[in-house]
Amino acid sequence: MSVEKPPHVHPTRMRHIPDADLDALLGTAGRAWRWRAPVPAGLPADGADDLIGTQVDFLDKGHGRSRLYGFHYLRWMTPLVAAYEKTGDPRYAAEWERLFRQWYASRDRVEGDWPGLDVVWYSLGVWARSMHLTHALHVLGDALGEECWREMMKTLVGGARWTAEEHDSFRHGNWQFAAVCELLHLARVFADLPESEAWAELALARIDEHLDRDIRADGGHHERSPGYHGMCLDALRRAAAVEPALAAHPRHVAMRDWLAALTTSGGWVPHLQDSGVVWPEGIDPAAGSVNLEASGYAVFRGAGFHTVVNYGPYVGHELEPHSHHAALDFVIEGWGRPLAWEGGGPPSYDDPGYYDWYQATRAHNTLLVPGQEYTEDRRAACDLFSVTDDVDVFAGHHHGYAQRHDRRVTFVKDPGYWVVEDRIDAEAVWLLHGLSPWRPHEDGWISAEGPGLLVVPLLPPEEVLHGNGPARIPDPSARSAEYGEIHSLGLRRTDGRFTVGLFPFRDQPPTIPDGWTVHADRR
């Protein structure tokens, strides 16, 4: 089954535009034809020298099933553009030209393993190359040879024509949203091309539809993944830079507010669903707690802590859903670091742990029911969201298992702790993941290193389980999130009844407040 339209790559309008046709588009000005400067791609120059003289097999399937597609975005070549812009050294322009012309000569022979999806002629590939090639053309300019310049122009024009045909009607998802935003950008940069106004008209129609139908009422993107939300927002910003009316669109503003609600004091957004850790540019954390009801994220903020509870739906996608098999799971940040963390998104969709770790229930802070498969139609819902000066409360349920799972999360703002209550009529394992191993401490378990959590169950478990797995760990000082190891604490009870206090600490074990169980609902 094809995830996009049946192949429609025209041999001369798209794939191999004749020189005479390109000359007719540009008119008598030819290469001296004037065009608007594109929005900069903003990519770093690091690694440019490593590309000098490198030999590349553009047909090599060794990149992986999914990564082969990303390899042909050509983003990996962009350090050469940034280095030339910074230094003016002609070596970088020459190396770009050598590699790009090799790609152009081999692109028709590239074969992928996703059924019905062309490696080169598909929405994200055309989108990304358009973004990188317009910037490269602008920066490298006269340093490019005539043939390279022509092949880059043909790639852009052919890609725009393909995009306009591919996206003549609305489709949910980040692929179309990003593709039509870049089509508008290209149309305005090359405004004098005969087809540009038609491209712009189509792109604007699709963008309006996405802002109305693909952006939820709270500003979140349809797929509920901060990384793909950020990708769509960045694409929209590029479009708004050449079409200023889009900048003031209420849904554009709401998209920024959505990220602000999820941004922690450390300046990052948790890697919810298939997302990576997001570092929003020019967006400050929002104040106060908020329920992003349309997206299904409840956010507590206070006493220097940030909590996100996921109760949203499982959402489909063009190729594979970016939703994970978990609901009512939560993450907690304090002092700029994760205190309760999850597996998040994978380094690649080719990763062998994608299905049995990153997407799996066991990589999330929720209940695991042994022996039961988690259903995608989980019908998760919020039953209560209450915010006061002293205490915030979320209560919700889902039907991911044969039995209904109810969870209540209470956040006590002074001195800052959480009470998590779970009820399910089945044997269950209560899961929590932290950045360091868990060790026994008095009546509970504590993170071996701070900042961390002290975990105290009201009722003792019948079994304690430990495990670990990979996850990105945000580092605010470097604004990066490299993969490290997270450690799971599992508390098993046959009656499926849990009431657990979570008490944060920086370096020394915390004092448990008297009367913390007052906040337990005890249903």
C-alpha cells in the first residue's frame, strides 16, 4: 500500500528538465536572474573539513531502511555551505559541487525498502532538499560551476512541481505540512518563475487547512509529538518569513504557546511520544499549570518543578504512528534535570529497540499489566484537572487493557512532592524510571544519585523489579541530549492498588512531610 500518491515523477517536467526548458523559465537573464534571498537554514559549520575528499556511495543500503531516506535529504552536506559562508574558502564550494553532482547522477538508481515510497521523490525528501539547496545556491553563488548550478535549479523546480501535484488535497500529518510550507517559501524566493504564483496559491490553501484541521485548539500538532510539532512550526516560520500574514495567524501563535507550556525551567521540552528532546528557540517557559485538553497533556508547574501527564489518544501517521503504547504516564523535571523520565524517541526508526523499548509500555511511567497486550484504541480521558495555590490534581482513566485503569496525580506545591494513586482490577506493575539506579531507603527506594526521587509506597509491593534502557538525557549547559541509561523501578501488586509518594531531592535524602497521605484519595 502506497502512503503517498502513485508515482507521478514526470520524466522531463520533474526528473530531468532539459537545459532549453530551464533557460525558457529563466528568460534572457539566465544565471544572472534576480531572486529573493531565502531564509537561512541556520546549520553549523562543524564537520565540514571531514567531508573534504570523502567517498560516498549514494546507493548504499547500509544506512538502514529509514536512514537511507534521511541520507538523501542531503543535510549532512550542509556544513560545507556554512563553512564557505564563514570563511570564503573555495575548497568548501568545490566539495559541495563534487558531492552534489555525484548525488544528481546517481539519484535515479536509488532503491528503498519501504513499499510504495520513493527514496528521492517523497514529501520529506523534496521538502528538506529544497530548504538546503535554496540556501546553498544563495551562499555559494558564483563559486558553483554552471552544470552544478543548473542541476540544483532543476532539482528545486522539479521538486516544486512534484510537491504541487502530490499535495493538491489535504492530508493530516507533518509530511504535507512541512512540504507545502517549503513550497510557499520557494515560490516567494523565486517569485518571477512562471509557475510560482500557482505554487503559492496551492501552498497557502494547504497551510490554511493544516492550521485549521491539523493544529489542535490548544496549539498542539495533530500527532502530539513535540519534535514533529517543532518541525512543523519551523516550516511555518519559514513560510511566514515570506508571507507575513501567517505570522499573526492565531494557530501560529498557539503553536508557540503550546511549546511554552511544555518547556521546563531547564529550557527543554520532554521527549514525549517519538520526539527527541526539544530546545525551543525564542520561547520561554509558561507560568502556572495548564491542561492542554485538545492534545491530552496535563501540565503542573510550581515550586521549581514541571510535570507532564499524558492522557491523549493514539494517533496514526503516514508511515508509522509516532504515538507510544502508554497512557496516564508522566515525566517530572526539577532543577533543570529529569527526575522521572521515559524512553522517549529512538535515535533511528531502524533501531532494534524501537518497538520493544521506545514505543513499549515498559519504557513509560505507568502501569504494566503482565500478559496483556496494550491496545491502541485506549480511550484515555481526563476526569478532573484542578489547580489551586497549594495543590494541583489530575485524575484520568484509559482502556488500554481489558480492565479500566484509573490514575490520580496530586502535586503538593509546598514543599513540592507528588502522590500517585492507581487502580486496576488486575495484577499490575507500577513503573517509574530515573537517571540512576534505585536502592532501598527506609520504607521505599531512592535514586542512587541526586537530583532524584525518594519513592514511598503506602502499601508494600509483593515484588520489586529493576531494569534499564536507553534514553536521551537533556544537558542544559550544552543544550544537548545525548543517549544515556535510565533505570526502572517496578512495584508489583496482585490487587492492582497503588498509592505512592514521590519526594524530590538535590543531593541528600529528603524528609518525608508529615501527613503526606492526607492527599491520597484511597478509593
